[in-house]
Amino acid sequence: MFPQLSSDFGRLGHSAAILLALAKDPAETICTSAVQAVSCLYKILFSQKEPTKSKQKRLRWAVRRSPRQSKEKACPSAPSLVQESIWHMAKGPEDQLFSTQLTSLLLAVLDNLRGSNTETLRASEEVLHAVLQNHARKVEQVKEVVAAIYTCLQAHPASFWVRKVLLKALGYLLPFHLEEVVCSCLSFSIPVNRQARQLWTAMASGPQVAMQVLQILLKSLQVKDPQESNEDILAVSLAAMNVIYECFGIPDYRPALMEMQAQLFIPMLSQVCCVRRLALPKDLQARQEDIMKQDPKALTFRSTSVEIIKGLFSLGKDWAVYARIEFQAGWTVLDTPGKFLQGTRLLARAMMECDSPQIRGVFSEAVSILNNEEDEMKKVTALALMVEASAVVGMDSLLDKGQDL
């Protein structure tokens, strides 16, 4: 029931975490006693501070309070006292909160946000934002915190207020723990449900952050040998691929996707072949079967790789290439086991014959991959594109089309 806190945790911080858990107890006597105890901690905390600092803290809190709260200051209610007290303790001196202890406090707060008591929710909001606003850099167990945020979103699927509170909390973590947050979200992103999509949308807080997210996803989906990789690696790879597909439908990712078109093309094309060679882990196979029973037209976890290639052409408004591939049944060929190279050649030929604006970027990436990449599947894909393109226009013409090659 109580957060696990070691002996080096500051006594005020320790007490705040315990009392916060007790403040949501269904027994009224326990809840009331916890509230009264928090008010005592409030007095202890301020008696330990210098008068100047105490006044500054009170002034900052006064600015945050509404006129209605100011009128009630002479006779505050117990829940509002919890809110004010925990806020100050969360913003207290650095020695009150230790890196190894922040998770316990944050998980206790997030557990409170899963409830329905309005006053408890308000108090939890205050302490959650106060802790993360001041100590987000020190959070060590990011995976557990992100998982708790996701669970809270599931507990309140229709609450705009709770969603706003939780996504704002996630935003505090991003500048310091972006890669850990992305990797944590991948664990519940296959398939990408409504709550997971909300988290991925919140991560696109700016064009540069969106691009960093996509680069982490690109790194996460690369499996060198599907036959030798364990189930966890394969699940992460499939999740990353499905999230990239979902990003095409999230407006804030579109500028980053446009900028990364060439960088994404060959890795995603090689992924088409990779996913056909791997065997789905049993739990993912069962999950996919359930989805297909509910919606026979739903995409399988593997088929999103081809949809991403379609999305890259659509994103660049490369409709002539898209239509030619469609006319030649190229998408079906590409998605057919054993016909990957044939499908790749169809793509390369269509790009050359329609003078695609993506030629320079894609073939520059192909040369770079052939020179530096260790992944054999990517090299095979890049070579197939180059050979077919040179067969259409000749190697000299190909080099003229991409002078930076």
C-alpha cells in the first residue's frame, strides 16, 4: 500500500509520500487524520526555512491561487490544505527528494489520479507537476512512471482534465529522458490504441523533438537478423514500425516526416522483407487474431511496412509514381513473400520513369548504405534500387540526376 522508501529519504519527503497514499483512503477517519498530519508537516517545513525564503514561497503560491482561494485562506478546508501543503513540500530543498526515491513518490501520486475524488485529484495534480517541474532530471525509473501515466489515461478515457494533467507531466520528462520515454511507450504500442496515440501526439511538442522521436523509432525497428533475435527485440521492432505508420496520421509529425523521407525510405523498404521472415511471438499472434476477428479489414502488424512506403510517396505528393506502382500491382508484389526484390525493382523503375523528386535523396542514401552500413538486408535493398535505376537510364544518367552522389 505504501511507497517503498529507503532510510536516506528526507523525513519530510517520506512523510509526504505516506500521507498522500493515506489521503485517498476510503475510511473517513484515516483520510481526515492524514489531512491533519499534512498540515502539521506544512508548519514544520516552514519553521525550518529562513524567513526570507518562506516569504518568497508564500508569495509565489499567492500568485498561483485564485481570488476565491484567497478569500478562503482565513478558514481553509482540509482538502485545500493538503493541496497547498504538498505543493510546498514538493518544491522544498533539494535534499528532501533523492533520485532513487522520486519514483515511489510519483507512483503514489499517479495512483491517486486513477481515483474519482475531486479534491484528491486536484491535490495530486499539484504535487505531480511540482515534483516533475523541479526534479524531472533526477527521475531514474522512467519506464515505471510512463507506464503509470498510460494506466491513468486508461482509467479516465473520457476525462479531458486528467488527460491534460498527465500529458503535461509527460512533457516535463521529455527534455531529459526522451529516449527512455519513447522506449517505454513502445511496450504498449502494438497495436497503438487511443491512449498510446495520445502519448505519441504529446511527444511531438516541436519539429525538432518530433524528428528526434522518429530517429529513435528508426533505430528501434532495425533488426539485423530476424532468425536470431529474441521475442522482445522483435516485439519492439514491430511496435516501432507500427508507431511510424501512426505518425503519418498525426499532423505534428508531418514536417519531420517530410524532412526524413530519404532517410526513412530504404530502412522501411528493407523492413518489408524483414517482417516477412520473422515469426510473430505467441502473445502478438493471439493479439492480432483478436483484432482481425473484430475487424477483418484491419491491417496486420506486418502489413504496416508497405503502408509506410505508400505514405512516403503520398507525403511528397509523388502521385505519378504511386499510380504507376498501383497500375503494375507493385504494392501487392512487394507484400508477397518471396517477391521482395521484384517489388523493389518495380519501385525503382517507376521512380526513374516518372522522374520522382525523391531520386536524389533516396539514391544518395543508397550509396551511403553501400559504403557504411553493416545491415546486409539494407545493402541488398540499396543495391537492388541502384541496379534497376541504372538499367533504366544508365549509370551515367543516374549519377547526373544525383550530383551529390
